[in-house]
Amino acid sequence: MLHPVLIDSDQINAFAAPGGIIGINLGLYLAAQDVHEYSSVIAHEIAHLSQRHFARGLEAQRAQSIPALLGMLTGALIVAAGGGEAGLAAVTAAQALAQGQALRYSRGREKEADRVGLSTLARTNMDPYGMSRMFERMQRAYRFTERPPEFLLTHPITESRIADALNQAAKYPRQEYANSLEYLYMRARAVVHYAKTAQQAIRDARTRIEKADSSDNRYLLALALSRGEKHEQAVNQMRLLYENNDNSILLTFSYAEILISANRLEEANQILEKSLRLNPSNAPLSMLLAQSLQQEGDFSEAGHQGSAALAGTLGQDLADSNQPSALRPWHARSFMDSAVQRLSVALQRTIQRDQVLRPHLRRVQRGGVPADYFECGGDAGYRRSSSLRSSGDGGSSRTRGHRGVSSP
């Protein structure tokens, strides 16, 4: 199972780590002009995982360590025997040999990842020429820079590497590949996020619309206007996009996000609840609804939405996990610690808002209050509920207010 991690950095970089982890800098969105170029980098990193390059690298290091150590010991013995320069030369030669072998292995891994990654692109109906375009774009952009981005330090772009990508792509028939509108939306989010000022982002968006009045440029303008606190204009721009495709989770999230920034919380709650009825396990929508409810002052329901989002993410992670069972408790603890922290904050704020519940905080923390104490309305409600249960009449069932959103 893959675990993508998005990193808030404008530097171009992506990496693969053991355990199916793929790290992706937001800056990659700025460099890749379309989804095919972006996917070529991701396919390359997936190839590192599928070909077990990390594990094979460790095995190669172990295999090379003994000859290198023997060479250095031989040089040390020569130095001890009085052959100072000859001994130093032997030590230097052993180190150079080890470094040369490591470099050749690294280049071999990169070449293999390019080949396997490009094959993956073609099998998933992505443009195989996206890889060579991405290589050429990065080479042009950073050819004369003193400090290239980290990705180019670990993945050097050479003419032969570009030529290999072009030759392999030529094996597949040429055809037109459509770009992904949602990718362009995500790229617009990165552009606005890293713009130096909101005013600059607005100017750039308006300039793009003058050249091409497209949905992604309108989306870019709406985000820029929201960042510049021109909330009504931002809402009007994003509403048009949302109404044309209200089934899009990304547009729903973006429209609600802008409504929350405009302090139009009830509207944001309505569209989030509508989308969550269709996508009840969507963590980003649940977390955004929790944020809106918290801003509205409904801390109890905000806590429920936040815990539902975290529980859904945890359940999906554990259900889909291919990792050894010994690692699963660690994942569970990491998610549950976060859930407990968020729920504690929500509980504290709820208690602070209701003076009646203040005296019972200590009893809650000691575990001295039954789980359904608060649902029954405090002491009086709980005594009444207890008497009903003891009499055998459960009364009418209570359902916690979920604002019409089904629990994941």
C-alpha cells in the first residue's frame, strides 16, 4: 500500500522511502505543467519502491564494505611497514573504488526507475512523453543556477537520460492525451499558496483570464481573491464553478473553504453536509465541517466531526494496510493520540460554555461518570434515564445531532 505525503515546500522534490512512503513537495505542482509531467515523477518514485532499490542498495553496500575495508587495512599495513606514500595511495584507491561502485549503482537505479516508471505511465494511459518533457523543463529552468533543487541533486538530468526517455516513449504510438482539470485546480492552489503577495496573485490570475478564460484560471482568481480578503468576489467566482459541477469533492471543499473565510458559515455547513451524505468517509470534508462548526461555536458537533474524520482515516488505513501486524498498533496509537487530543479540546470548550457541567469535570477526568452522562442532560437527565432503564422502559431512543450527516 502506498502512503503519499504532501510537503509544504516550494522546492522541486519527490522521494520514496521504505514502507510505501512517497514524499511529494508542493513545489512539484509549480514545475509540472500538466498531469502527465507530474505523474512521470510519481511513477519514477513508485518504481524505486517496486524494484526494492532501498533494500538492494543496503545489500550492495554490505557487499562492497568488505573489499573496501580490506583495501584500507592493506594500505594501513603498508604505512606501518614504512611505505608511507604507497600506503596512503592504497587507502585512497580503496575509497575511490568504493565511491565509484556506489555511483555506478546509483545511476543504474535511476535508469531502471525511469524505464519502469515510463512503462507504468503507458499502462495507465498517461502520456509517456511526459517524462522527457519534465526532464527538459527542469534542465532548462536550472541549467545556470548555482544551487539546483534537491531533486536534481539526487536525480541528475543529463542529455543521455533525456534521450533514453525519448527513445523508450517512441515505442508507444503517438496520440493526444487530455489534461486533468482537477490537476490544474491543485496546481492553482499551489500557485496562490506560494505567491509573494495576494495582489500579485490576483494580477497574475486576471492576466491569465485575459489570455484564456478557462475554469482553472477562474479557480485561480477565486483563490487569489480569497487570499486578498475580497471575499464576496471570491465567493461569486467559486460559486459559478461549483454550480457547474457540484459533485466534485475538490470544488465542494474549495467553495466551502471560501465561504468560511467570508464568515458565511451556514452556507458552508449546508454544502459540506450535502456532500458528506454522498461521501460519508471523506476526511477532508469532515475536518472542514468541524472547522466551520468550531468557528460557529458548536464545539460539541465540531468534536464529533473531527473524531469521525480521524476514525475513518484510521479504519481505512488499517483495513488496507499490507504492513506486518507488528506495525499496525503503532499506526493505531498515532491516529488515536491525535483523535484523543482533538476530542479533549472539544470537551474542554463544551464544558467551559456550560456552567452547569463545570463541577463534573473532575469526575469525568477520573472516569467516575458513565459514558452516557452528558447525552442524558447532566444529573437530572441521567437519574431520569437510569430510572427508565431500571423499570424496563428504555424510552424513546436518542440520536445525537449530526446535522443530517451520516456517521462514517
